[in-house]
Amino acid sequence: MKSISSILLFLIVLLSCSNNQQPNDPIPVHETFTIDSKYVNEKRVINVWFPDEYKNSKDSLPVLYMPDGGIKEDFPHIANTLSDLIKAKKIKPFILVGIENTQRRRDLTPPTTVAKDKEIAPVVGGSAAFRNFIQKELITEVNSKYRTTSKKGILGESLAGLFVTEIFLTSPDMFDFYIAFDPSLWWNNKQLLKDSPNYLKTFPTTSKTFWFAGSSAKDIFGNTNKLAEVLTSNALPNVKWNYSLEKKEEHHTIFRATKEKALIWSLN
């Protein structure tokens, strides 16, 4: 019975990771285009939101990228939040680029040797291919289609938070700033977390920003606490980071509860 209960809890957490979009999120005015990707071998749908500052001027703007970026996923509520914060002058104007999911658990996870991890989807461990798609196809396409500056960042929650953290540690020059809500650092027996001190030893000298948060979920806060300890003990002068331990939040509430302060801290 204990084993069955553990499996059920594991599946519930994974299902809650899929997206947090709710019916009351109005869909903002946006553009959509597709990319035939050679890295993930499929057509990907991309949603792009622009603040008024882009529409009413010829200025170039920085870009915030996000997995889980479909219209029925997290794109609407993040775009609306950005709009409100920009209008209130709490953050500077940003373009939002959302990547709609096809096989979410394939794209957002690195390889694993843990049998239970492999049960979550027919295919897992495709984060390297998805990272190549973003870096070598999507960013290039966005820069060619729109007026963008060189500044760019990425945001994600749960498995997408794991993906964001993986890029920060393994390919830090890909973005300037990183935002990870409740990253699933338990993946592959916490291997990314275990390897993090070694990644920091070879970290580039360019300035980077990393904001991450951990909820009260048992498989989350212990790992996010540990990551904060690693960043503290391996302090790098060029890395500005902030850890927000959210003991009052659950895995399914932390994204909406902390998104504003994450964006304000990271985007200014």
C-alpha cells in the first residue's frame, strides 16, 4: 500500500506540472508563427506578445522566452502580468516568446537512469535537443523577425524550471537571466544538483542573473535549499541570484503567487 501511495503522489505532482493556465486568463493580442525544427524533428508553434512600447515606437526590446508557452498553457497569464507590470512602470518593456508544447516531458527533461522517472512519458531525456532548437533556430528566427536587443532570458515552472536551471548551469551564456519556479531537481536522482558545484567551477565570467523559488512540496524545497547552499558556497562575483523559499505555497500555487516579484527582481 505504501508503494502504491507513493506512485499515486508522484503522478499527481507530475500532472499538476503540465500548466497553470486558468479559464479567467484573457488571451492577449499576439502573433503566432511556426518553425519546422530539425533539432526536435517537428513543427513548433510560437506565440509572441509585444508591449505597447514596441508597437508605438521603433525601439528594439529585450526578449523573455518561456516553455509552456501555448495559448492554453501559461502564455496568457504571463503576458498579462508583463503588461500590468510594464504599465505600472515596475519593469522595463519586454517581448514575450512562448513555445507551445508537443511532448512536454520529453523536451524539458535531461536523460535519467531512474526507472520511475522513465514512467512519466513514452519518451524523456530530450532537453539537449530542445535547447538546441531554442538556441540555434528559435532565437535566430525571433531576432530576424522582430526588433530585439541582445538581452534575453528564460522562465519556467516545475519541469520547465528544471530545464531553466539546467541551461543556467550547463549553457549559461545562452541567456542573460533565468527564472525557475519550483524546479524539479529530483529528476535523475538529483544528478543536476549533484553536478552543480562542478558546473560553477567552469562558469563564464559574463554577468548572469538567476532567480528561483521553492514551495512546501516535499520533493522540492529540500533540493532548492541545497541549490541555494551550493550557490552560496561557490559564490561567483558575476552571478546575481536570489532564492525565494515559499513555505506557504504549494506546487500548484507557487507560479502565480510569486511571478510578479520574480519578474520585478529579474527584469530591472
